[in-house]
Amino acid sequence: QPQLVESGGGLVQPGGSLRLSCVANGITLDYYHIGWFRQAPGKEREGVACISSFRGTTNYADSVKGRFTISRDKALNTIYLQMNNLKPEDTAVYYCAADPALSDYGCERTSAKYDDWGQGTQVTVSS
């Protein structure tokens, strides 16, 4: 059973940067797509970025392209979300999630495909 633990959230000014981490215990990243999602109060959960299981291909929401980067360190079983040029509209609780994927045709940012979720970390962008 995967156990996902996020960290790295906090308060940052507009234009600033944060790096979120997701430690994925109990799984091998070669066999799971990992996604980063966010949910702001009163809004639906949004798939921000994902990285595919074997090939490590990435997929980003248009709202974060060019500003956010998803990456992973398989030796540490950790997935990162580097967030640059943050905007107030990026304020949300950010979650990582795992989708078992024994074949790799690329990941999708659809939350229903992901079985296991972390507890979330709050990101607040405000001056």
C-alpha cells in the first residue's frame, strides 16, 4: 500500500518560489505514475502536473506551464514540484497521488485515475 507524504508548502510572496516534495513509501516509482494536484477553497481539484512511471515523461496543466517543473529522484523515492513565479491564484492545498501503471503510455492529470493520496500541504501566495 503506497504511503505518500508531502512537504514544502508555506507562505510566499507573488513572484516567489517553492519546492514541494512527495516521499512515496512502499512503492517503486518505475511502476507508478505520480501526479501533483491542488484544490483551492470552493474550487474543484485540479491536476497540475504528472510524471509517468517508467519513461518519466511529464504533463502539465496550461495554467502552470513554464512556471512549474515536476521531477523525481528514484534513489530517494521522492517526487518534486518546483514552483517559480508564483501567483496568488496558485494558492491551494497541494496533494501528490499515485496511479499504478505497469505499462507507460504517459500519465494523465485526471484525479479519478489515482488510487492513493497524501495528506496535502498548504501553499499560500500573498503579499
